[in-house]
Amino acid sequence: MNTHERRRLSALRADRETVLAAASRLRHEAVQAHYAGLSRPEMAFGLASILELLAMRIADQPPDVRAHVVRIAREMTGDGMDRPTVRRTRRR
């Protein structure tokens, strides 16, 4: 396995983990909201299931679809940065 393939697999793994984290957080927040007296957590469970399906087949998604799913998942988990290892600063 060459370096390019390792990087690709690592990126796919990170994307899958991000989407799964969003699904997990969505389920957790739905359960917490249900405990607080809010109704209809099944809507959140349905969306979480869709996210899990997308995560399991992340390598088969077209690059633009995968990027969009991962971006939405990052926003759902509170991590808005596409590449957290790159520090963003304002230019002067």
C-alpha cells in the first residue's frame, strides 16, 4: 500500500468517524430532549440512521456528496472546521 492510498484510507476513516459521531450526538440529544418532556424523538432517530448508513458507505459516495455529508456532520457536532489541523487566522 503506497502513501497516497494510506492517506486516502485515513481520510475516509476520519470522515466515517465524523458522520458516526454526528449520528450518536443526534440520538443522545433526542433522548435528553425526550427526558425533558419534548416529544417525537423518532424524527431524530430516523436522521441518525440515515447518517449511519451514509457513514458505512462513505467510500462509495461521490466526492462532492461525501464532502457535503461530512461538512454537515461537523456542524452537527460543533466542529465547523473542515481541517482542524490547519490553524486559521485573520490576514492583516
